Amino acid sequence: MFCLFAIAAAYAEDSVPPADPAFATVGAPPVPVPANEEIVVTAERPAGPNPSATSASVTVLTPDARTAGSADVAAMIDSAAGTNVQRLGGLGDFAAVSIRGASLRQVEVFLDGVPLNPDGADVVNLSELPLGAFSRIEVWRGNAPVSFGASPIGGVVNLVTREGSGGRGGVAFGSWDTARGDVYGAGALSPPPAEAGGGGRRPEGGTRPLSGQLFFDALSTRDDFEYFADNSTIYNVLDDHVERRGNNDKLQFSGFARGRAVLGDWRLSLADVPLFRDEGLPGTANLPADEARLTTTRNLSVAQLEGCGSTWAGTATLWHLWRAEELVDESGQLDGTHRHELDELGTAGMRLNAGWAPAAWIQPNATIGVRSESITINDLAGDQSEPERTRLAGSVALSADLRLFAERLTLSPVVALEGIDNRELGGSSASQSGSAADAAPFVGAVNPRLGVLVRPTRWLALKGNGGRYFRPPDLVEMFGNHGTLEGNSELLPETGWQADVGTRIEAPTSWAITGTFDAAAFWLVSEDRIVWVQNSQKSFTPVNFGDTWVQGVEGALVLGAFSVLDSETNVTWQLSRNLTVGSNTVNNELPRTPPLAVWQSTSVHWQERVRVGHTFSYTAPNYWDAGNLYQSAPRSIHGLFVRTQPTPKWPNVEVAVLNLTDTITEVVPRNPADPTDTSRAVSAVTDFAGYPLPGRTLMFSARWEL
């Protein structure tokens, strides 16, 4: 998005950036450029949404000097209030995010505004997304802007790729034979024109008509850390032992390439984002697998046309996302079934977004989207392939920002219409439960939302949001795969209501101590929530869980003192309940919804020549299963990093220690399901459903800019 919205600045004395990213494309008044001045700037995006200027609860995460060199996308997102990142182990292992107690599929992840899992069509593996590729990460909790063309129950994570000219790179290596490297380069591909186009407008993309960016990242790790195993016998300590994590290696290559052409007030962007990943599937702590392998190939292609005028902005986006996963488990170590399978998922879509500003007090916006989804399941062991299944989805969203009383009050009503056409899903399959004929031919919903922002002063913002949300079952939930996931084509769509109220306080930047404080209370009620239930054969079937609710409070405090100290603290407390009447799990806590999560980071520096930082995270015990029989141990993890950069022209060099105290066990109640059993037992520190986390990890890194 390459030009800023002029109307608010032109009409309002106390101007604040608009809430909707679509209007960030229309922007500030044209900047006159002398005809003889050569402009060599190439496209730095705006800093992102202003949390004080939107009713939505949004956190903008920027990888900068405060960020440890060992951090990844999952660690960055985990530092935001209201988030809970669930991992399957250590460095580079699968990681996914839940927001405010929502399921992993109820959170949509976008890359430059393009959905990686539209309508929660998949769980996005955050470890596939290298942090070095991104200039910022936006975490929208609840009421996300309509320009995304989505109404996720949990929220939106938008990863924004780097821009700007020049080059940068980095290398890292450390424990478990881990090595990583990335490189980024960007610049103009054509000379500047004789004078600025568009009547003197300085577009965000610069005045060079052609520019390009390249990024490449490579990761390799053996990840064979030691962990504690009790052999699933909590009453027998004689078989407790420490084991090395085998078959946990990973090799990953990813990157992006983008070319841009600017002509006046229009910009055309073409981008391609490939990924290749090969990894072992080690199983759980007490049921290890030493042979199962997974190979993932993904490619995202995007074409985007952006334009803007003095009172309007528009964006047209075309994309195609293809993903193939090949699973080899010929010994049946994962669930007792011998298999060699290839699953292919595809999405092709188009989205149109337009914004208009007829006056300073009103900014309407419209988004129209349509996409096609497909899935093909291939049993390579049995030399059988099921027919490709496809379906169509569409959405229309209308919104407006009404800025009243000199922008002291902003109302943001939204009406979104979403629908799914299942008529082309194809015939039934004996290997799956149900058939395409069981699915309703059309599924849809009208989802109204409302956001309210009150700004009595420049330093105080009061917020409130409420609305209805919708997620249809995806194709894997409906038809499964030839692995451990069985389909259920009779699933009903998930719907829900979400509301929050909160405040944001900003200290003046002129003070010696600066900072912001955000706090919010939230409520989430889901109907027909889809939950994967494990059977005695160790396979999983999705079922509609009935009604559930989550409520909680979250707070975030960011401080900077005397240009020496940086501190950030986030706390999330939440309660969750299963309200399914007649179920033996009624009034139980929802799986993998920790009641308390704390994240804290503090660092001190001297003119960025030396920086020392400490991180701490705590996750309270939470249940893995709907029956509340299996509970994870609490996790208290410390980290430390030291970085030095003698001069700005030199690379910065850093050493980081993750899990500083080498915490791999905790003492927990032996049987949390029996309140009369007061005995204690040693338990492994695990995350998602019994996957152990690594102990102390040492990482060295160096980064440089050209």
C-alpha cells in the first residue's frame, strides 16, 4: 500500500491515523518535489496501524534492537497480550497461535494481507515463516479491519514483508547443530524519471518506476535435545528416565521475490513466496517415532494493483496458494497404520478493496472477495488417489469510520456477508466418514460488528468492540486425510459472538520515561465449536463441541527510560468452559487454554553499542483433552542475550541463552483428576499434547546492513 490518506490531515487539527489499513493506502497530502531533485527512496511502508486510532485491540510487533537475534515469528507473537503459542518442541518445530482462547483454526494468518488459511482453512505453522523476512507483525485481537475480507472468531495475524533499498543479512548457529542464515536485498531497477509523476505526489514506492526485493532464508537443525520421560506410568518412578529426542531434524528453505512498477498514483506488484521443508516426526515424549518423515512444499503467488487519488484508494489482489505434504510412516509408528500419502491443498482468490473520503468525518470502505478451495488426497502406498474436491467461497463487507466531535468519537460499523458453495465437492469416499452429499449445498452468515473509539485527550483512548463471527469447516475437517485425521462432512459451521472493552494510555514522547499501557476485558462465546477428538485407534475425528465461552482480561505495559532501558510486560488471565448440555465434559475447561500467561522482557543498552536483555515467560497448567484428565506442567522459562556493535558500520554480534535455567521438569499433582490424591510427581515440561520442550540452548548470531 503506497500512499497515505490525505483527508484526516487536511480537515482535522488533531489528526490520527485511520483504523483501517485500506485507508493507510490513501494518505497524506501530496508532497511537492522539485523537478531537479532525484528521489532514490524505494518503498518503506508506513509504520503500521496506530493502536490509539482504532477501536480494535491491536499490537504492532517490530523486530528491532530490542529483539533477541535468536527470536522467531512464534516468539514475537507470543510476546503480545492475549496470545498463546503452542509448540511441538524446540527450534524450528511446529508452532501455532491461539488468541483469547480461540482454537488454532479460529485465527487467520495473512502475509501482506493475503490469507494463508482463509476462513481458518488450515493451521498455519509459524516456524515456516522466517522472522528476517518481515518488518512488522500485526496482531489483531477480535475486530479486524474489513480490508482483510475475513471475520475470524479469534483474530488476525498479519505479517508484513520488508521493503526499502539496500541489503542486510545474518547468520546464526548453536545447540543441537542448529544453523540459520538469511539475506535481503532491494533496489531500483530503472533510473528515476526527470520529474515526479502524479502532479508532484511522492508515492510510497518512490519515484523510480521499477524496483525489486529479494529475500532468502535457510534453516538446518538436528534438534536432538534431552527430555524427561515417565513412560506414561505416573505411579511407577522406576522407569523414569532422560531420553534424547530423535528424528527431530529439519531442513528448510524459504524466501520471497517481488517486483514493482510505479506510474503516477498507481503501483503494480508481483510477488512469489516459495517454501521447502523436510523434517522428522518424532512423536510424543512417551511414544517416540524414529522413522516417520514429512516433506512440505508451498508456493504463494500474488499480483496486486494499488491506486489512490485525493479522496479515494483502491486495491485489487489476485493470489494462488498451493501446498503439498508428503507423509512417510511405513512402520506405522505414529498411530499403528502403515502409510505413504501425499495431500495437496490449493486456494485461488481475488479481493477488491475500495475506500472513499467524501468528508473528514466519514470514510466508507467496501471489500469484495471470492476464492476457490481444493483438496486432493493420494495414497501412494496403495497407489490410489481420490478425486479432487473443490468448493467456492465469497464475501462482501461494508464499513465506515464515522469521526465525530473533532475525532474525539469514532464509530466503526461493519456488515459482512459470507457464504460457501459446497455443490462441487464431489462424490463420497469409503475411506472417509460421511460423503460430500452430507454437506449442506450452501452455508452462509451475515456478521454485523461495531467498534467504538473515544479519545478525550491525545494520551487516552477508550475502546469497545462487539460482533458476530463465522467459520465454516475446512476441507480437511470435512474429508480428513489418509493419516490420523478422519473427516466428518456433517460438521456445522462455527459461529460466535465476541466483545471487548479496553483502554490505551500513552506517555508523551518528550518525557524522560516514555511508554504505553493497554488493558482490555474480553468475552468470547462460540457455538458448534469444532474439536478434534482422539479415538482408541489414535486417530482423530472432528465433532461439533456445542457451546463454549472464554472470558478474561489482558494487559500490556511498554516502558522506555532515559534512552537506556526498554521493558515490556504482558499478562493474560482467562477462564474457559465447555457448555455442551448433556455431555460428560460440561463445565470442563477448554483444552489448551491456559488460565494465566505472563511474558516479560527487559534490556539495557549504551548507544546500541552494547545491549543486555532478559526474557521471562510463564504458562499456567492447562489441560490437553476435553475430559480434563491430562494436564500439562507449568512452564517458567528464562532467556538472556548480550549483543555488541562497536560502530554502526560493523556487524552486531550476539550470544543468547534460551531456557537459561535448563528447566525440563516440574513437580505437579500426580493425578489432577482426583482431588483427594494429594501426592506429587515429576513431570516433563511439555507443550502441545505431550511434546517435550528443550532445555538450555545456546545460540550465536551476527547481523549486518549494507
